Amino acid sequence: MNRCRPSSREWAFTITGGKLSSASSSLEGAAGKQFYGTGRRREAVARVYVKVGPARFTVNGRPVEEYFRNIAWNTAATEPLKFTQMQDQADVRCTVKGGGVGGQAGAVRMGLSRALSKLNPDLRPALRKNGFLTRDSRMKERKKYGQKGARRRFQYSKR
């Protein structure tokens, strides 16, 4: 059996207007189970646990709106749930450490996407296509010896 291209009945989602609606039949088997995803962005590492249940989203024991007060950070962290239209079906618990708040939001976004793709494997192609499962590899450049920073040199003295 060729697994390169799934048959039409294996696709349990439909993409409409850039949004994705997940099939509820695939969530029935996930009841009671907890799915895990790790997200990384710059120096931040997020451990994300997702299970089907009440719509709660906590980051380090605090509600996501309280932890990511900036609208851009909050939107970035919750975007995979909104894209898959599961914000009222999933209970999300995150532990984040390292980096700044912006990097932590990106780490939560990636971890949440990975956990959702484990919860419902049919969501994976759409999440991949829209860049939710792609790791942002940009990191801080190291300081070089003989220089003030990564690229900044010491002030040049002519005399």
C-alpha cells in the first residue's frame, strides 16, 4: 500500500477560507488521554500538555492572558488553537523556562502545534503548510574574541 498520498477519506478536515475545522470523530478516541509537545524558540523551552476537556489555557500555573499580557505574544501563543478551531475543546497546560517573553510565546506556539498534531494526526498537514510545525532556527550569535560583541568591534584608534 502506497502511503505517499492519503486517500480522500483519510482527510478528516476541510480547509475553508484559511481556517481549519477538525472532525469531532477523531477526538472521541482522545478522551482522557494527555498529549505532549516540546517547543523551542531562541533560548526558551516550552513543555505543552493538551487533553480534550474544558477550555483552559495555563502557562506556568497562570492564565495565558495574564502571562502573555502583550496582544502579539498572546496571539502567537494561542494561534494554533484558533487555527484548528479547538479553543473551546482543549485543556492546555504549559511550562516555559528560559529566554524572554517573546521567545517563550513562540516556544508555546510550537509546542502546542506539536501536541495538537499528536492529538489529531489529521491536522498535521494543515499545521505544517501554515508554518506552525517549522522550528525558527535563529539564535543569538556568539561574542568573538578581540571584539566587543558578536559583530561590534572595539573603537579603532588611528594614533
